[in-house]
Amino acid sequence: MNYRGVLAIYKFEMARTGRSLFQSVVSPVISTCLYFVVFGSAIGSRITEVDGISYGTFIVPGLIMLSLLTQSVSNASFGIYFPKFVGTIYELLSAPVSSFEIVLGYVGAAATKSIILGLVILFTANLIVPIQIAHPFWMLAFLVLTSITFSLLGFIIGIWADGFEKLQIIPLLIITPLAFLGGSFYSISMLPPFWQKVSLFNPVVYLVSGFRWSFFEQSDVAVGWSLLMIAGFLGLCMTLVWWIFKTGYQIKS
């Protein structure tokens, strides 16, 4: 393992966050606070509680997960796309670092940024509404696993994209709608029976539900299914990354 190589990539990506602190951290936190104020005030005045939990507190895990999904994908996709765009990726590929070490550096940095952002949002939300975490270990586990998984997805998108506009297609047209429809702001038990069944085909439901369980010990689906879903998606992303480096797809061509 070339630890110096991995650390160099990791430090470079983390330094980029420091140079664009407003865009990387401040802007997502402000956006999440606006979601919190709008949904908490507008909907919270009509729905005071969900399963015995005040609505303002109930939506906190969903807001964290929404930010986590979008920022993990965005950080990782831009991180690997920019070297492709300027051509420095060929220097990286010719350096004495393996494909695994390259992925470890980029994905590790993107996941770290997302985890920090999630914790900042959690701290900020705790200043507004009282939050108690029933299972801190599982909360951190879901936070870390989700960040790594969607950072891997972002890495794949960054390799696949051949233009800046393509970097936004999947996050804007797929991930964000799935997050909004995945129970981030409501419990799927509030939906009619037919739409409850349809919602179960949305993978984000399992992520939000498992993460919310770690806070309140309440979930829309069994926690085991949530863990199985994220483990399966993580395995799929790792397989796709392995295939990309094996075939040289969009890297060596």
C-alpha cells in the first residue's frame, strides 16, 4: 500500500474544500436550514407530530440524509472529473499508485467532507429543536456507510461524464427526487396503501428509514432491510469501479 500516494490525493482534495469553504460547507448548511425553516414552519403548523415525535425533530434525519446523498455524489464526481478535464489524470495513472489507492484517496476525501457536513447540520439542528440519538453507534454507521457508498457513486459519475452538464444529470434528475420521495419529510405510513407499496421500490426509503431509526427507534422498514440495501448498493458500486479500472472505460480512451 502506497500510503504517501493515498495521503497526497486525500490532502489535495481536502485542501480544495478549504479553498471553497462557502460552497462546500456553508452553502449546504444554509440550504438545509432553509428547508428546515420552510418545512418545519409551513408543514409543522399542520402536522404537529409524526408517530409521537414533533415534526421539526422528525425531519432532521431526513434533512441530513438528503444533504449527505447530494454532497457525497457532488464532491466525488467533481473531484475525479476535474483531473480528466485538465488532463492530469494521465499523470496520476502513470504514478506508482494502484487503482485501489486512487479510489481510496478520492472517495475517502469525499466521504470525509460529507460526514463533517452531516455532523455540522446535526449540531445546527440541535440548536433549533431538541434531538436525542437512541443509537449513536448505528447513527454513525449509517452516516459513514452512506457517505462512502454515494461517494463511490459520485466517482463513477465523474468517470462517466464527458462534460460539466453531465455531472448534474443524475444528482438533479434522479437522486434529489428519490430523496424527496423517500420519506425525508414524512413517514411513508402516512401515504395510501398503494403508494406505500410503490415507495418500497425507492432505495432511499431504506436509507432514510434506517438512519431515522438510529435517532428515534422508529422506522418505516425493518432496520435489517436498510443495512442489506446499503450493503448491496455499496457492493454494486465497488464492482462498477473495479470494472472501470479493469477496462479503462472513459479513462484510457
